Amino acid sequence: MFDFFRQLFETPANSEASSAEQAVDLAAAALLIEIAVSDEHFCEDELGTLEGILKQRMGISQPQLDQIIEQAKAEQHDATSLHQFTSLLNQHYSPIQKRDLVQYMWLIAYADGNLDKYEEYMIRKIAELIHLSHSDFILAKTRAKQEL
């Protein structure tokens, strides 16, 4: 699944997609999509939640969003290391941004009304890789539940 994001990161230096801010946003989007597809059921509720987060909370444009979602659906069974995305977030995200990202992950995982063990595993794994404190991990989960 991550081949699409790798292509976006490797665009020429003069293009919009090569800016550091967009690369970080795309890394976060890739991780959110990984949560949506981790249970191998990319349902409409998860898709709607994912689109809302990417558009409203992360400012991803509709054309870019459509491309990201379509690629995620097509390649949801591919397995690739999360390291390139989490390392980028570790370089650029504050602890609060990391907590918010994990909160978004919980929202996506809860969107279909069923927290799958693979979704929970991936959220925990990503939280660990971005060095999110346990208290912020719990706070993110609690806030996501309150938003439902």
C-alpha cells in the first residue's frame, strides 16, 4: 500500500508535494489509512471518518484525498515497514500532534462500531514507534471514545 506514498515523497524538488509540510501530512495520512485497512475491512463508516479527518483536521485537498483513498483500497494487502512514516513524524510532530494523530486512529478504528484486535495492535505499534507516552495514549483513546 505504501508505494503510492513513496512516489509522492519522491516528487521533484520544485513541486508542491515535495514540501516538508506535505510530506509530513502524507506520512500521517498513510498511517491513518493503515489503521482503516488493518482489519481487512475498509467499510463506508471507516472511509467516511478517514475522509473527514484528512480533509477537516489535516487540510488534505479533495483531489489528493481521492487519490490517496483509491490507492489505499487497491493496495490494502501490501505490507511495508512503517518506519519511513513514523521517523518523519518523530522529526516534525510535537507530542500534542502525536497524541492527536493517535486519537484520529482510534476514531477510525471505532467508526464501524467494532474495535478489531488488528486495529488496536496497529495503533499501539504506531504509538510506540512515534514515542507517544502511555498517558497520552490513554488520553487519545478516551477522547476518541467521547467523540463517538
